[in-house]
Amino acid sequence: MTPDDEDFLRRAIALAAKAREGGDPPFGSLLVGPDGAVVAEAHNTTITENNISFHPELKLAVWAAQNLSPEVASGTTMYTSCQPCPMCSGALARSGLGKVVYALSGDQLNGLKSTGGFPEVPQEGPALYDEARVPVEGYYS
């Protein structure tokens, strides 16, 4: 961890404070390009924009995929106030970003919550493999 990494994490934490001050959950993130400059930043707006997907990590992953070339994205680092949740991690895997650096781990975050995490939604499957594979076969080749 370099002093620059710590400064960028402090900016992410400040964005988290901004989210909380605005009535949203306290999470913030920023993207730092290969040249060390901040290229985008966001904070959580799930409450104020009434959209459960408006986590800053997801918003920036989408932004990066839409606005950065693959070469630039691969050299870009996301600094975020908390370890990305599974939804955001999925988007980050598809965004092409090079690295994520976070301040709080998911376990540390859960330790700060008095109510615990979200309840698991039961899932069933797999089912209908022969039918479900038809539209998928060959797509990833």
C-alpha cells in the first residue's frame, strides 16, 4: 500500500460520507487511470434514486465498460470504501478494470451492522439442461 493508494482510499471514504449525508448507504468509489489521475467517481444512491443496483462500484464498472478502451481499463484501479458485494464483483469481472483496492472488508462491514446482512433468497436448479443450453452453445466460442 503506497501513500497514493491511501489517499485514494481516503477519497473513497469521503464519498461514502457524502452518500450517508445525502440519505444513502455509506459507500463511495473512484477510478484512477494508468497515469494516476482520477477519471471518475461515484457514491451510493440506492435510496435517493430508488434503485437497488446503484452501488458506486456497479455504476463505475458500467461507466468503465462504456467509456474506457480495453487497454486503458486494464491499467485502471478502482478504490472503494468497502469490498464489493457479489453483484458488483460480477460487474467488475466484466468491466475490464485492472484492480480493486478497498478499505473495509465485507466481514468488517458486517461486524459494524447491528442487523446483519440481507437474507438469502432460495435458488433451485439446474434444470432443463438440454433446452437451456441451445441458446448458449457456441456463444462463448
